[in-house]
Amino acid sequence: MLRRLAVVFALVSIVAFAQDSPAFRRAQHLRHGINVSEWFAQSNDYSPQRLRTFTKLEDIDRIKKMGFDHIRISIDPQVFDCFRWNSNCERVQVLDDVVNRAANQDLAVMIDLHPNSEYKKQVATNGDEAQRAALLWERIAAHYAKSNPDLLFFELMNEPELGDAYKWNGIQEALAASVRRAAPQHTIIVAGARYSDIEDLVRMPDFADHNLIFNFHYYEPHTFTHQGASWGSAYWLRTQDLPFPATPENMAPILAQQPDDFTRWQLEEFALSNWNAARIEGEMAFAADWAKRHNVPLICNEFGAYREHTRPEDRMRWISAVRGALEKNHIGWTMWDYQGGFGVVHVKDGQVTEDAAVLQALGLK
């Protein structure tokens, strides 16, 4: 009996300790955000000149006025190539200006290490590269250690693309330990292996460090959200103007016109898979229940639908369905993205135009 009581007391203590973590409180500042992509990552040019003009400090002000409460900044490790102890790095100085501008607007910031696939592969397969990644994180955390921990978050790696979930968990724990040595008060964002989908999330272990926020990405179904995209699955290039919600009836004319067998099969699966708001809500409810049972705060810091080959009304229905499901299940969200192919604004000849329909779908206007 005494042994059983000791175990119960230990479990209660662990739960209470986790709930006392600042991560739960800080996650409340990550309710509705936007990814500022293709700025410090996903580019071949990280010159200070481009970084100051691709997206501007005035855009941070605009993001605040649109109603967002945080931004996620994707950062390629190359940005930190000139970053050393006690030395100046102009690229990082530009990043500092962005972080400070956001803080002045009471916008929280996720510093997201967003490398290319080759970097991820090297970290996963080469011990020296994994150690270099840990050292990089220690330097980043030390650089921002004096920042307000209520407003700045460290995200260890975007979509690790590592099929071995157990191996990724070990690497992630090592990266987190490096951050924690330099910035003991800041909250760290962790995610599952591969592409950080819900199925990757639910394979994650419990961590001894409770100052963590767990994260997942949501682009389901990819047949809809990536129609017409030139990366990823080749059949996406053969698709456009797909409906949401999808039913066998509204997909029948599209299937009849599709000459490629594999693409037609993928579209048939899409038509038969009951992709509607109720299904999306069910998947979000599952993720929320997992987080509740593991007593961890949860966010979704990527979701979106590619706009170039999608009918606006269907895209808005999908965005609204996902946003609504996340909010119903008390999961904070960060849409992908600000001005890219999934954007909430259009930029042409230096002029920025807000997409009022997207903002409405996000519940912001």
C-alpha cells in the first residue's frame, strides 16, 4: 500500500510540476500567428540588403494590425555562418531588428531553425554534424538569453525528415539541452520526426524538461492543399480547382477528365475519404486529447493551402475549417504564410495588399 501511494504521489507531483511550467502560460500568446517565410530561409540570397527589403520592418507593424499575436521566422543555418562569439554578424543584426520590432508590438516570435533537406540528413547521420547543430543552438540561445522569455521561443528544427522517430527524439533532446544551458528560462518548441504531422506528434516521448511546447503541422489532405505545386508528389502538377469539401459527386467530372491513371487514383481516394470540416475537427480533437493526456501545451505552427491553382472559395472553406477546428480544441495556430504561395497578402511592385477573404477565414476580419 505504501509503495502504491508513493507511486501515486510521484505521478501527481509530475503532473503538478508540468502544469506549473511557464510553457502553458506562454502558449496563450501563440493563439493566432503567421509564418514570415522565404525571408531568412528558403532562398539563395541572405545578403543584408535582401533581408532588409524582401520583408520589411513595416510588415511587422502590418501583421500586428491585421490581428495576429505572433510570428514564426524560418531561419536557414546559413544565416548564422558569420555568427561567432563576441563578433558582429550583419545578417543576425537584421534578425535582431525584426525580433525587437516584434517585441515592441507585443508580438511573440518563434525562432525556427529551418534548414534544407541535406542539412537535416547530415544531422541525422553524422555525429559531428549533430554536435555542430547543438553548438549552433547554444550560440543562438546565448545571443537571445536576455530577451523576454514570454515573447521569444526557440524551435529546434522544422520538419526533421527523419524516418526513425526514436533517433530523432534523441537528437532533439540533445539540441534542447544545448539551448537550456544558455537560456534556462526560455520555452522550447519541439516536434515529431519526418514532417511533424499528427502521426509524428503522437510518437513523441515524455521529456524531463517541462518548459516545452509541442507542435505539429497540418496540410491534410495534401491532394487539396498542394494542388498544382511543383515540389513533392509529381501528381500534384496535374491537379487544380479541386473542391472542398470533396464528395464522389462533385469530384466525378474532374475524375472523368483526368487522363493519368495514378493521378486519377489519388483523386478517387480524395473523393472517397470524406474530406470535410467534420473530419478535420475529428483529427484536431485527437491531437488535443493526446496533449491533454500527456499534460503538455500544444500548437499547430504550420497549416495552409497553396493558392496558385486553388479556387478561392474552396481554399477559404478549408482555411476556415482548419482554423475553426483548432480553436474549438484550444490549439494555437500559425498559418503558412505571409506573402508566399500560401499567403495572406499579395506583394506586387513593392505594394502590399491584404487578402480580406483569408483574414475573414482566419476570423481576424
